[in-house]
Amino acid sequence: MPSEQRDQSTTSPSVRAAWIAGGVVLIVLSAVLIRVTQLQAPDMSEDIRLMATLVMRGVTLVTIGGGAWCLARGWKRT
């Protein structure tokens, strides 16, 4: 019985809205990170620029993936 109650509580509209809002925040954060990296990169030395770009691309990939997962979970109706 507890699993049925948990399933009902995770599909409530407020919980779904929170998942969707979290997904949107993560995707917007990734866009901000991309923009900051593009603005900061020309001022860095070449070695540091390469490392910063690789790290920021990894972080961006994780935030976009996490945001998409949150959106998908929020839109899930079951």
C-alpha cells in the first residue's frame, strides 16, 4: 500500500510543476554557463582556455541532460 500512496503523491500537479520548473531552471542555467564561457574565453591563456572550455562543456552537458530528465519526469502522466 505505501508504494501506491507514493505513486499518487509523485503525480500530483504541484509535484509535476516542481519537476518542470526545476528542469527549466537547469536548462536556463546551462545557457547562462555557455554565454559566460564564451565571454570569458578570449581573455584566458590558451591552455587554461582549453581546460575551462572542456570543463564547462561537461557541466553544460550534465545540466542540459538533468533539465531534460526533470522536464520528462514532470510531463509524465502515469
